[in-house]
Amino acid sequence: MAKIEKYSQEVADRVLETATRLCNNIPNVEMKVGQGDPRDVICEMTQKLGADMLVMGSHGYGTIKRAFLGSVSNYCAQNAKCPVLIVKKPK
């Protein structure tokens, strides 16, 4: 269990490093790491932070895959208390 937690922390650290580098010149950007069901954590965090907008990516899964895996971006678009911008991966 300790190895899994250590790996999760390492992944989160790398993601934050990349996000920090990409958003370096953008004012008023906050980045947070949470644990739990991503749909719930993201929606709760936007409300807690008083976010003006949530920008998130979409994997672009097809109908069948989305039915089995669910869609975090779709859930957030329906349940977040702020506007949601979903960015699709370029083809």
C-alpha cells in the first residue's frame, strides 16, 4: 500500500510540475491535487475555490466506452456550479 501511495504522489507531483510550466504566464490559475472519485473531487473543489470557470480535457471516448467508464467531463459539465469548458484532444 505504501508503494501505491508513493507512486500516486510521484505522478501528482509530475502533473503539477507540467501544469505549472504550461500555466506559468496565465494570471489567477490555481492547481490542486485531490483524492477520491474524480467527478466528485473536481466539482467539490470548483465550489470550494469559488472558481469562475473549470477547463478540462476530454479523452473523446466513443459511446460504448463512455457508457462503461463514464465521462468525468460530462458529469462535471452537468454538476459543477460554474461554467465548464471541455477541450477535445486534437485528431
